[in-house]
Amino acid sequence: MKLVTCEHDEQVWVAEWNPEQKTVRPLRFADGEPVHSMIGLIQAHLAGHDHWQRGEEIAVGQVALLAPIPRPARNIFCVGKNYRAHAEEFTRSGFDAGQQASDAIPTAPIFFTKPPETVIAHGEAIWDAQGVTDALDYEAELAVVIGQGGRGIRKADAMKHVFGYTIINDVTARDWQKRHQQWFLGKSFDTFAPMGPALVTADEIDGQSLDLRCYVNGQLRQSANTRDLIFDIPTLIDTLSAGITLYPGDVIATGTPEGVGVGFKPPRFLHRGDVVRIEIEGIGILENPVG
């Protein structure tokens, strides 16, 4: 299923999305109760309640699309330097504080988090943070949404714990990232995690082989496939869950490929009025202006 969270008639609904017809159909549980949250839907799915009532079709233009999980219950788990070419470009940029060329490729997944307040929807404006940062950057990423949670999830079983996938733009203030010699602050400003437009369930697409592209003002900047990840999705889930219990609805952003703004000489950072467009095969298009 392709699922969206949207607002219609002053109510928030989870709806089935038909991108070809450009319509949504609000979902209800079998007892007729509206499905108001994606996490609630995931929990119902885990309990075996998968018989949804579908409402009348509504044109997408008549609803307000929200992020699929507008307010995650916990911080978003993110992975740094998880495509080889990006890891190398980031180290070359000089913004990877203290790292040399020999350190470019990590030997284990690098995790950091972004707070729930970073999440915004498709179409919403990314804050340009004028006067706070002079190095605003984009990072197109596939995000994994956890279904069945747990601790100590083995790599061989990890994909059974994936409910679905969405798109995230891991927006970053590179100067903060370099100055503070860690990634949390520079990646955690308000609006720094555009997400959406849809969550696509794992039975529809193979998250381990999806084409990903990112455009800024119509110019192609990033192009890769998720099979190029240094640490694949099962490895990320295995590593993360070794000591941290994962819960339904947790979000893992898997890393970004080569072509971010800081990788160019001179850097091509974002400015007010720019538009970032991310496309991931089978999921859709996440587009956000900078304002």
C-alpha cells in the first residue's frame, strides 16, 4: 500500500494514496473507527487487524498532505557516510572535523539522531536559518520505518521488522557540524527533516534496490541506488537494535549519496528561494522550497 497522512475537513486521516489518479481514500478500522495516525495503523497491522474500510476518493488537491509520521514518537535515527563516494567527498570538503583521507570510509555504521521537531511535510518550507548558518545543505535519503520492534534483532531477520519506506531530506548546517565536531546540532534545527510524501509498505518495493535522485532548482545533484549503501538495511537494524529497543514507527534514515552541496568546489549551499526535489523509485517525490 501507498499511505499518506493528510488533513481533510479539520480531521487528520491516514489514507491510501493513488498517485496515478491523484486521489486519496481515508481509512477506517474494521469497526468503523477512523485511522488517525500512521503509528496506530502499524500497531493494528502487528495485531493482525489489516481489514481496512476505504472511504470515498478525494482529490489530493483537496487535502493537506502532512508528513507520513508528522510527529515521530522518538528521535529519527540517522546514518552518516553510508555511501562510499559521499564519504570521500565529505572528508575532502574539510567540513568533516579532524578526519583525514584514510578515515573517509567508516568501518562500522555511524549513527546520530534528529529530534521530532525537525519533521515537516512535502511542500513546506525549509527554514533558511539566515543569521544562524551560512552553510545550509541538503541530503536525499531513503528512510526505513520499523514495524515489529525489538532488541537484539539479528541481521538475518531484520527485513521482517521493516514496515515500509519513505523519503527524508537530512538538511544540515555544515558550519555547525564542523564547529561542534559532532552532527546532532547542525542537523537538528527546526524543519531540517522534510519527510514524505508517502509511506510505501515493504511488500510493494525492495528498499535494498531503489534509484534515488536529488535536484536543486531543477539541476541534478545526486543520483544513486540504495544497493550502493556501505552498510545495508539489515546491518543497520542489527547494529542499532543490539543495545537499543526499537519500537513500531521508529524511523531510520539510511544515509545520502555523493553530490551534496559541500562536496562541490566552491560549495553549492542552499539559499532562500531554492527548491530541493528528491525522487525515490516506487515512493514518489519530496519537494520543499527554502524560505
